[in-house]
Amino acid sequence: MANTVELSIAKALNAGIRKAMQDDPKVLVFGEDVAKLGGVFRITEGLLDEFGSKRIFNSPIAESAIVGTAIGLAMRGFRSVAEIQFDGFVYPAFDQIVSQLAKLTNRSEGHLKMPVVIRIPYGGGIGAVEHHSESPEAYFAHTAGLRVVSPSNPNDAYWMIQQAIQSADPVVFLEPKRRYWQKGQVELDQPALGLHQATVLKPGTDVTIASYGPMVVTSLQAAEIAQAEGVSIEVIDIRSLSPIDFGVIVESVKKTGRLIVAHEAGTFVSISSEIAAKIAELCFYYLEAPVIRVGGFDVPYPAAKLEELYLPDADRLMEAVDRVMAY
Amino acid sequence: MVQFLNENGEFAVASKEHEIYAQFIRDLRESDFLKFYRDMARIRRFDNEATALQRQGQMGLWVPAVGQEGAQIGSGHAVGPNDNIFPSYREHGVAITHGVDLMSIIKMFRGVNHGGWNPYEKKFHLYAIVLGAQTLHAAGYAMGVNFEGKVATGNPEIDEAVITYFGDGATAEGDISEALLMAATTNAPLVFFCQNNQWAISSAVETQTKVPLYRRGEGFGVPGIRVDGNDVLACYAVTKKHMDDARNGLGPYLIEALTYRIGAHTTSDDPSKYRDAEQVAYWQARDPIIRFEKFLRSQGIGQDFFDEVQAAGDQLAAEIRETTFALPEPELELIFDHVYSEPHPLIEEQRAWLRGFEESLGGHTPTDDGENKVDYGGSR
Ligand SMILES: Cc1ncc(C[n+]2csc(CCOP(=O)(O)OP(=O)(O)O)c2C)c(N)n1
Ligand SMILES: [Mg+2]
């Protein structure tokens, strides 16, 4: 019998971090308000009681220091899970992430390992004020030396956070904040996939929709709508944004001949741009239609009353489905 | 300002408060004094040789530390064998006090690699070019020392401290303020060593601060002191005291060593555009090596010793020249190594592509002449 429980993404992350802290005394958790409060999204709730203030503690409100000290702690043999409170507040730490954390293994010719996880709740849809709804993944995926992943469901949340903590490389761990309360079954015995594998969530034959994080649910919704209209959609959860598991996408496109890539971030110089370019190269003779990117617009993330317009929904995905089916 | 040697190399303890530092000088033996002198002279000689090598096209850039030998050799020798050092990019003197191979510094500025020494071996971490970034790494490392309980055990074999170096200009960076704060709130065993050489490229120190730099930590809870950076003994004593204190659990401290950058910022710089020759002459008259030589002579050290140091310098310079000229070019494919600690498909794909491309040129490497530049169009 499979050993499963139903958890929300938030609770699954909590359980995954707890497990990692139990398994390895070198794992530390810190960030703004993560200790007593358990973080503003309560992802680290209860960990202080179990592990004490030497394993989990509040950082001052200094993002560069959060990442910079995680680097120093890594040099000392610790594995830090550093929380950035919201996506829009990661930029004060940008140098420490892209010029320090990402490069130190290379600069030191492999002498320094950087097992640091930077957890960032990201994306919109929660009606927040400015700087609380952004999708910064392309900055990090573009940076050599970083790994970037984003779970879309509780089981992945539980396993991917543990796999990220075990990685010898730095991992930017993007948590789809509007899906934190989404529930699902979590298999507690072993992970089904590695940290950097993509997976087919729903098989189909006419069109492939590849997405990640908060857009996966939206893609599954679109697949259902399409089904009713007689179009069979294959849904891929990309899961890892650096590296990208192109093999799974290529296999799917060879079958469907049509690819839509979806995310909340603007499409200009984005994860979908990269996938479109790569698939054009690898699947040129299989494509029935150009690869279509569906995303937010290339504008500053709008005020809460306007975000519904900004965020791609199932209708916007269906518009893209119509377009690729017209070829 | 703590000073033990005046400009004429005469030893004096100016005030009672400085007694706590003076005791560390009294603990020194003649062999320690001679070591300080040898190292200052050695690094000066190396530095001048490196500038010459840069002029001859052997290095892309050189960053001279001339004038700062007292601050670097004095503080470097005060760092204990268990302690870790997080330098900026001009700390060649500190590097030799901890056995870093001078050729690895040459290689870095030649463009062979980005540092290349093993930070764990010498406990001297890689040079940091982004101003102030290393101070946060030092703070994190020192927090780790605390977590491991390797502070204030009373056992000198176990206790550790950390020291980080940075310049006057770097103090304006947010990272240094954040590092001071982090170290203060966690009571980290970390000494902040600021070499105020009075210039940050062309900007005078007044651009960076309204308050003397040794007081920069006060608001964060990090006390500080100013030391004469051209007095190797004072730099040694003050650093020794505060590293000992940090190891004993007294928390972070900020040391400002007042010194002067005699040379250019780098070999690409022309300081005559922004500062007076009189100012340089004033500080040349306060040269840390000459001052210490006067002290040693007053202690009865004879000409033989200085001759021996001179000869050792000649030999070092010859070795550095010879080794630099003989350095092989690095392998092209090294660029793909250690980007990640664990395998990464994109890196392997691009490595394989370059290998195939090179082979298609018949073993002709793309960089060995202008005609065969790598075409970066398309993705690989
Ligand atoms: C973040 C950052 N900004 C700018 C520079 C360019 N830069 C290199 S050295 C330097 C001046 C630094 O002065 P100081 O900290 O006093 O050190 P010194 O060079 O005098 O040893 C500047 C502006 C840099 N390396 N890093
Ligand atoms: Mg300076």
C-alpha cells in the first residue's frame, strides 16, 4: 500500500523542510519572520519548536545579508534554506545570488560547494500590493551556476524541496503562492521524479501545453475545455526551469506537432522564448504550427484590480489552442 | 589612533589605553620582528615585479599594494592558525602571511583563472572583486563558527575567529553595513579590517563618509578603533587583541588602518589626474618599511640582515619572472568545469559542441588565430 497523505502545497513544503532538517543536522532555515511566526505564508510553522533557534531563526530585513551569510555558512559546511519573503524583494540580494552564490564553485575551481536553497513565493493572483506578485524566474534561469525549479502540486512540493536541499548546487526554489492552499495526495515513501525532470500530467494527441508552477492548474483546465471541443491536449509540467528537461517536451511535440508554452511572466526573453527556440531547432520537421507563447504582458505587474487581465487564464490558452489548430 | 612606532621608528606607548595593545608587542621576539620586515620587503619586491610584468604584457592588470605593507603584514601575522581570512583584491601581503602561493595571484591577474587556490587549505578565501560582498560571506562563516560552538571554549586549539578586509570606498556599499549588523546581532567572531588608503580609484575618502570610518560600526553595535596602518607593530597588536577577543566570544570589532595607496589604483589608472604629488610625497616619507627598518637598526640589527633580505628579493623577482614567462596557456574546455558541482545537461551539451567544433577545424583551436573565431550564432 502506498503511504500517502492529503496535504496543501504549503503543508507539503513544511513537511518536506521538516524532513530535511531531521535527516541532516547541517540544514538551517532562516529569513524574515520565519521563526516564531513561521513565515508570512506559514511555510516554516512549528519548526522552531522542533529544532530550536540554532536551526531556524529570523534574519534582519536585509536580503543581501540573507543570501550572503548563507554563502558563508555553505563555506562552513551548512546547508541553508533561505526564505525571501516575496518575489519583489529578492532584488536587493541580486548581486549575492548571481555574482557570488552562482559563481563561487566555478571561481574556486570546485573547492567551494554551494548547497543553498533560496525559497521565493512568486507569481500573482492574490490581490496583493505592488512587488508581491512577480515572476522573476528568467533572471535566475539565465544565470550560469544556478538551478531553478518550481513545483505545481503538493507531492512535488514535498519532494522537490528535499531534493533541492540535498543538491550540492544553489537552487532558486519558486513557490506558486496563489496555489499554496491547493490540496493533493503526497506519497511519503519515495519521489516519483528527480528534481530536474519534466513530466506529462495528462496525455493528449493534438496540442502540447507545457507550463510550470501556478500555470499548471490553468493548463489542465484548458485541456478539459478543449476536450469538450474535441481537441486532445497533452499537458506537461516542466518543473525545472534550469536545466530544462527538453527530452519530455521533444517527445510530446513529435507526437502532437503543436506546442504552447505558458507562464505568468511576460513572454519577452522568457522561459517560453527559450523553449520555443529549442523546439524549433530540435523538432523542425515535426512542427505543424509555430510554437506559441502564452504569458503575462511585458508591463510592470499591474495593480490588484487589474491583475485578472494580466494573468493568462484558460481562455487565453484556448485562444492559443485555436491558433495552433488553424495551421 | 594607536601608534607604537613614530616616523623615525622610535617605539613609544602614547597613552594608558594603548597598554592593552602594547603587551602583544612585548610578547614578540626578535625573530618575529625580522619576519615582519622580511615579509614587508618581500611583498614590496613582488609587487613591483608584478607591475613590471604587467607592463611587459604578461598580465592583463595589476593591483599594487605599495604603501600598505604595514597594515597587511602586521594584521596578517596576528591572524591565528585556525582563523579564516576573507580578503578583498589588494591583500597580497596578507596572502603571504598565510602561505598563499604568489604565483596563484599572478595567474589570476594574468587571466588564467579566477583565483585558483584552495580556500580551505590556507584558510585564505578567494579575492573578491565586487566591493563588500565578501564581508557577508565572512559574517555567515563566523555565524557558522558560533553554531559549531568553536568560540570561547577556552581551548586555543578549538576556538576560531574570522577576519575580513575591505577598503575605505567599499564601506559605502550596503553589504558592509549589512555585514556589520549581522555580525553584531549574532555576536559573530568577526573582525572587520578596513584599510583606509584614502582613495577609492579617484574618489577621496570624504566621498564615502562624513564620520571617521572606525566609528562606522557604532550604530550597528560594532565598536571600532583606528590604528596607524603604516606601523606594522601597531597593526599587529591591534589585530591580535581583537582576533583574540573574537575567539573568546567578545563579538565583532572594526579596525580602521589609516594608510595610503602610494601607487595607482591599478596599472590602468593614472593618479596624476586626481591627486597632488605633494600628498604622495608626504606619505612616501611615512613609508611603513623604511620606518620599521629604522626601528630594527635602533634595536641593533645590522646591515647583514638587510643585505640578506635584498638578495632574497632579487631571487624572488627572478623566480616570479621565470615562472610567469613559462606559464602554459589554459585548456579551452576548462570554461565548462565546475559551473555546477553536479552534472548539468546544458553544460555537457555545449562542451560536446565545442569539442566537435574544434575537431572539425582539424585540431585547430578557435582562439589561435583571428580567422577561426567561434560563431556564437544559433544555440548549441
Ligand atoms: C560593487 C562594485 N562597484 C564598483 C566596483 C569598481 N571598483 C573597483 S575598486 C573600486 C574602488 C574601491 O576603493 P576602496 O574600497 O577604497 O579599495 P582600494 O581600491 O582603495 O583598495 C571601485 C569603485 C567594484 N569592484 N565593485
Ligand atoms: Mg581605498
